[in-house]
Amino acid sequence: MIYTMTLNPSIDYIVHVNELKMGDVNRMSQDFKLPGGKGINVSRILQRIDSTSTALGFLGGFTGSFIENWMKNEHIDCQFTPVKEDTRINVKLKAAEETEINGQGPALSEEEIQALKDSLEKITTDDIVVLSGSTPAGLRKGFYQELIQLIEEKGAEFVIDTTGDDLLQALSHHPLLVKPNNHELADLYNTTFESMDDIIVHGKKLLADGAKNVIISMAGDGALLFTESGTYQSNVLKRPLKNSVGAGDSMIAGFIGNYAKTKDAVEAFKWGVACGSATAFSDDLAEAAFIQELLPEVKITKL
């Protein structure tokens, strides 16, 4: 089983206005309400590539009910931890420029935090847990390390998709996959990149520091995969870019969904690129048919 953990989910309220006038009344041209959160995105894409998952995390209030009902309508197993305060709403304002206003997330009691940790009691050595995204403002620092310790005690694998200290501290625990983009990778090692060679050096450093597999996404320059067997680069698929939200989560879902079945990192990378690209070319997360359409276009080259 693949479990996804979303500590700070949201409703993403996407608002389009033709022309934004600050300090004035504006009329929406269209709007969408979608479940948000990196782990939730991973579960939704896994379902579309016929890989089952169980979604874990904190949910509360009418906003949490919206997310859970959406997930159940997509036939995704939900075992969220209920919390007293409402799950946050993030506003994505799309005008001439894109502006985001993100909520902090609910305050959590010690009982709620322990209940979430208890939700990992069911995992086994055959399972993969995907830890991804930000944490609520009120959650104590280093909480991801507490979850990783629980996962290790169960003998399961884990993926971590976050940044900064949480990612650095996770590396020594040998995550199955990490997936920073090139900017996050530079920030992680407090450096700048002048060339592709610089990125490759630091991608290999992530392996040396403990990660089992590394994907570096580089937007319009494709992606790199680092494994014990070598370094690989994908081509760049060509379609109009519509949506950057969820593309990285889709890439993780494509990789993990395929890797769980095949244990072939290069083939899994191909699926990751197809899923990530399909979401980038879609208004919401990619649909199954579009992923299948793009899959033959993905070419992987060993460097």
C-alpha cells in the first residue's frame, strides 16, 4: 500500500478576473474550488494511473468535509485525522499576474497530533509513505522527523517532498525518493548553479547524503534522475503550459506508482515525467487519458 500524508491540506479557491483593480470591486470571470495539498495531489494522480493509496493527514470543519467528499467521489481511501479547527483555504488569484494568499492552517491539540501519529500504526514493511508539503503554523518544528522514526520502526519506505532542514535531516534515514527542483536544490546546499554540471554535482550529493533515488525538476529544461546505477535526463514535452500547481506532486505519483509495481527506477522516472507534464498542460491535475497520450513521447537518456 502507498500512504500519502498531508499535514496542512487546503481548499484551493482559484479566482480569475479579467483586470484586477486594487481597492475597487472586481468581478470574477470564472472560479474553481479544488482540494489542495501535496499528498492529496499524489493520491489523486495515483488513482488515475491505477495505483491505490490511502490518504492520511489532518482535516477539520466544513472545508475538511469538502476535501474528504471530493476524494471519496474519486474513489480514494481516506483515513484522515479529524481536528477541531477548520482546514485552511488558499486563494489563487489569476489576473495579469498570479497572486496567492495562503492560509496558515489550524491550531492542533496534542491529542490530535497523537491521533495522526497513531494512524501510522497500520503500516508494514511492504508499504511506502509519501510525506509532502508544508506543516501547519502551530505544529512543532521537526515533526517530520517524528513521523520518519515511526515509519522506520515499521520497516516501511518513505518519500519526502519538502525543503530546507526537514529535507536535510531526512537524508540520513535513506528516503526512497526526494524531488527538489533546481532552485530548491541550490538553496538546500546554500549555493548557486551556473551550469547543468553544477546541478548534476549536487544531485549526486543528495545520493551521497543518503537518498536512494533523486529527481531534480528543471521546468522547461526537463528533469534529471539520479540512482546508484547512473544519472538520466528526460526530454521536454511540448504543449502550452497551463498549470504549475501539482506538477511536482504528479511527478512523484507517477514515479512511486510505477516503482511500487516494477522496482525499475528508470521506467518509473518515465511515468513521473508523463504525469508531471500532463498536469502542467491541464487546468487541474492530469486525467488518465492524457497521461497515457504523453507517455510514448517521454525519452530518457543516460548521461
